[in-house]
Amino acid sequence: MTTRDEREGYLEAAGYNAFLLRAEHVLIDLLTDSGTGAMSANQWAAIMRGDESYAGARSYYNLVSVIDGIFGFKYVLPTHQGRAAERILFSIACKPGDVVPNNTHFDTTRANVEFVGAQAVDLPIPEGRSPGARHPFKGNMDTAALEALIEETGAERVPLVMLTITNNSGGGQPVSMQNVRDVRAICNRYKIPLYIDACRFAENCWFIREREEGYADKTPREIARELFSHADGCTMSAKKDGLVNIGGFLAGNDELLARQESRLLILTEGFPTYGGLAGRDLEAMAVGLEEVLSEDYLRYRIASTAYLGERLTEIGVPIVQPPGGHAIYIDAKELLPHIPPKAFPGQALVAELYLEGGIRAVEIGTAMFGSTDAETGEETVAAMELVRLAIPRRVYTQSHIDYVSEIVEDVFANRSRIRGLKMAWQAPPLRHFTARFEPAVSE
């Protein structure tokens, strides 16, 4: 617990950036759902069985068996987290001048594409660009735009197409099985591999079961197996739907590509059978990937997020509709129309949530996806200005979520007093992690 005066001091010292706050000064931490969940008793038991052999550990083969059963890929490379898998994939698959389409790249995915000199292109459906629009599968890729991009760019410059499930930057929105099939068909026509960012695959499979015709009687595991059968490979941060605090993997079916990826993994992550993780981490990941497909778990997980979304909607707070799986996204542009995008309305709202109630959230807008021209100092703004309230798995109770809704209600009632920010220091890429802000003199 902290007082408002204390939080004012902590926030100023952190440069009005929630990433730079000390966790002990945060009451309810909704910065991210990545690696912040609570592991189960079975996962902790599995940790005690970890085989810490440098090469060929039993724990690795346990993990491979689980991944094969769920995802169906032949070659599995464990990594310390998802961005390591992204770095390896794009370093091998991409070259300068290439174009990588995605329904919407998240921050590390985009940064790793751009780091190798390729261009990351977002192709969400039109509804995905409008926070208030309702669509059962708002995370879908615009297939007409994908085909037009390939035709314009040339298939030889598109090394792969990627689908992020669920679509994090687009509000945690799911992708339909039909959309996966349609994207796969386009990839087949142009002989382009399809990869899936599988961070929240189980949540996506639950939405398919609940919303897509023909899947109501299928289990999440059956849906997952079908979904990944349309892909050539995937990256995953297991810190999300792997229910672990660290870990990830890169998987696929191309033996030659897997050998190349393995060589790069050895260079920076470790031997291919541990990939920067302890054997105990591999064991916990294997159990988590099984547990996340539990229907009871998924039903509660999705209902908990929807509960917060419904409460905020009743209050009148504009959010991305319908509520997604792992988070609620407040539309800061709609909530704070008096703050122009170049004064970072999302970041200003993040600061106010912390000041009002010790809640830590994250901006998904111009601070994260915009950029500053090095010569002119002009700020390029993002298409949407969102604030994500990401709910850790198996951590908070209903009373915690009620507290969050009460604080958001207080902030909403006094929104006219919130003022914009200006960026005082930044370090691209991924500037939002370490940037420092200060109150804007004027907006």
C-alpha cells in the first residue's frame, strides 16, 4: 500500500513510465500477463523432476512430446522466451528489403523483423482498426490486403506470413479458423510459409469453440491441433499460455531450416536441448501447455476478463469491443479527446491509473508504436491509442478486479483534469520499455 503523495514521487522518479516503477510500489500489477502468472502444484512438482543434463536431458524430450501432441511440429527448439524465437526465425528467414505481413505485429515481433532490415506490415481487417466496432473475430487478417501486398511486393520478397493469436496489439482479439484457412490458401498459391505467433493459442481456441460454427462440440486440444495443421511453424512465448514465468520455443516442419536455426540458437541461447533454460523450466512448460487447454481453466479465464470489460462498459469507459481473452484495452483517444496523440494520451492515462490507485498498466499507442524523426523531431503517431489492463493468470480474485474497476471509474469521472506528456528521453528500438516522460507544458 502506498499513499498518493508517495506514488507521485515514485512516478516522477520513473519518468512517468510504468516499466520503470519498482514492483514493490505497485498494488495491482496489470502491466503484462507475460510470465506473471502463478504456477500450479503439478508444475512445481514437475520442477523437482527437472533433468539438468547439458545435452539430451529427459526434460527436453518430455517437452517435445507435449508440443508434438498439441501443435504437431517435428522440430522444436526451446528458447528463454518468445522474442528469442522471433530473433532466430527472422534472422534466418529474412533479409534486408523483405516484407513480413501479420494481422498485427506486437512490439518485439516488429522490432525483430525490422532489426534484420525487413519491413513489418500490419493487415488487420477494417473492424480491427476501430476499437468500438464489434466482430466475433476482430483479430483476423485482411486476406484481400494480403494478396494485394504479395502481388505488389512480389512473392520472392515475402519470406513468410505470420498470424498472431490472439491479436495482442489489436485488443487481444481472436482469429477464426476460417481466416487461418484462407490465409493458408493464399500462402499455398504463392508458395510462402505460414507461421503463427502462438503466445495465446489456447485462449484463441476457446473463442473459436464459442463463436465459430462447427466447433462447439470440439475440445480446445482438437481445435489447436487443427489450427496448427495449417501452419508451417510457430514461435511461442510460453510466459503466456504456457503458464510459466520464463520460457518459449520455435517449432516447425522444415528440417533444413531447423538445422540453420539450431546453429544460431547454439550461438546465443545454449545447446538445442535446453535453449537457455534449466531442465526444471522445460518440465514446468510441458505441464503448463497441457493445463492451459483445460476447459474449466479457459472458461474461468475468459469469464474473468469479460467481467472487467462489462463493468467498465457499464460505467461508460470506452474499451475495445468485445472484450478479448487476456486483457481489457481502454480507448485512450476516446477517453481523453482533449489530449492530442503527440502528447501521448495513453501514457498519460497509464500515469493517472497509478496515481489514483497504484494500478500499473501499459500503453499500446504512440509511445509503443510511434517514432520520432531524428532530424525534425516530429512524432509519428500510432493508429490507435490504447491502454492495456493485462490480467495475470491464476493470480487475482474478483475483489481485486472490482477494485480495478472502481479506480478506473474514479479516473473516468475526473478525466478532464488529466494532462498530456512529452518524451524527455528515448532509446529505439522498443523505446517504450525505457523512455522517460515529463508533463507537457501545453497540448
